[in-house]
Amino acid sequence: MTDLVMPAARAYGWELKPDSSSHFEIDQKDNGQFCVVLNHALLRGVSAEMLRWWFRNFTVLKVRLEGVPNYDGKVVPAYLLWHPSDHVNATLSGKRAADGTAQAGCKIHIQEAMQYDTYGWKYPVDAELAVAYVGPDGWAMGKFIPFLGPVMMLRIHFKDVIENGKHIGAHYHYEVVIGVRGNNPISKSINKKIGGEYGPEFFAAWQRHNVIEVGVFENFLPPLFAQKKDLSSLTYSPDMNPDLPSPNDQTGFSQELFDTRVKAYAEGTNASAVQRYDQKTFL
């Protein structure tokens, strides 16, 4: 149960990416830790610079929506652009960067629900996460336990893709580790507890949520980024939507990377060490 109220769904006119546009797998460890690997289809028209800008700013941006049913003329958190039905709000706290944006060490309070249109509040998120990494190649945030390290860590890597000297989009790769290291009664107890809240069933629902969330970057991020010189008057309307081909024939962008990372988790005894959330990219 939750006291959150989901805003009305937003009809932006986007064709949402199907689950088949990603590679997805969950690996369960003997100590109750488990890891999720999700490799997305190439983000057409999106750059690594745009993604870095979004992650640093999304919690503090407001956007005026125009031509969107139930929202015409309304100013809303930009977080409502990042998903048409599952997002409630995201707020930033703690020490910010000099320009007021997110940096490693601050915290973000996330409020949302996985596949709200299907499950309602069955899989809610109402949690404060510590930002652990902000870099040109990615983003990481999670929860930590003193002396034990991360009990939950979400790690994103992104990279520009250049073909024949032309920028064609961004590669976006996502990994999640739930649970603490160690194979003792204390770590197993902690992992069992958090796994009861954010277990494999939750992340099976999360896959669809995240495929949509990442896929719609192609629709709203380029036109929003083009307005970055004046963040006080951001506007979005469906007539800004780019003319993109159907995403139905897309698959995860790198089968090789996906297979390599899934194998690393399967063979590793400490999923947190495999994830390397605070180090440079492996893309």
C-alpha cells in the first residue's frame, strides 16, 4: 500500500518501445544477492552529452506542456516527461553542484510505480537514493549500509555511437545489483529482507517500465536539450516529436556486451564487485 497519488497519464503521441527492443536477464546468487542486466536499443538522435545533462538536471526541471490532454498549459516536473504513466515525482536534496544540479553525494527521492497501467500500486517505489557517480559516461545511485557497502545500486553507462564519421545515437546499458556481499547469516538476512521488497518479480515488471523510460529519450530529450540555455521556460508539445521509424524491429544494441556482463555476474561471487559502480565505463 502507498499514500502516493499517480498523476493522470500523459498522451504524448509516442510509439513506445516493446520489451523485445532490449536484452534482459536476472542472475540470482547463493547468498541472496541478485543482479539485473538490461541492454537497450540504440537511442536515435540522442547523445551522451544530452544524457549527462538530463541526469544532472531532471530533478530540478519544470516543463510547460502544450497540446497534451489534461495538461495543456500546465507546468509540471520534467520527471513526468520521462514516462507517460508510471512517474509521480523526483526531488533532489543534500549538497548540490555549484550550478544547483546533482552530483555524487547528494540524494534523490524517487516516487513511481512499475507498470502502473497494468499493476496499479503493486510495485511502488518511494525511496531516497544516494547518488554515487556522475560522469560523462554514466550515472549511479543506490542505498548503502555502513561497513557493508551498497545494498542496492543502479548503474547506467552511455556512450556516443559514431559510424562512418557520423553520430547516429547513444548506446545505453543498465545494471542493477540488489543485496550485500558476503555469504554469512547477516548478509543472507539482509538480502532476504530487501529481496522481499525489490525481488526478481519486481524487476520483471521493472523491465517494461525501464524500456519505456529509456526509449522515450528519443522523443523528448533532443527538443528539451535544445532549450537548455533558458531552463526557466522549458516547453514540450507533441508537435516537437521527431519522425522516427517504428521501434518494433529493434533489439538490444550490443549482444556481445550483454553476454559478457551476464557471464561476469554468473561467474562472480560478489555482484557488487562485478558492477563497479564508481569506476570508469566498460562500454
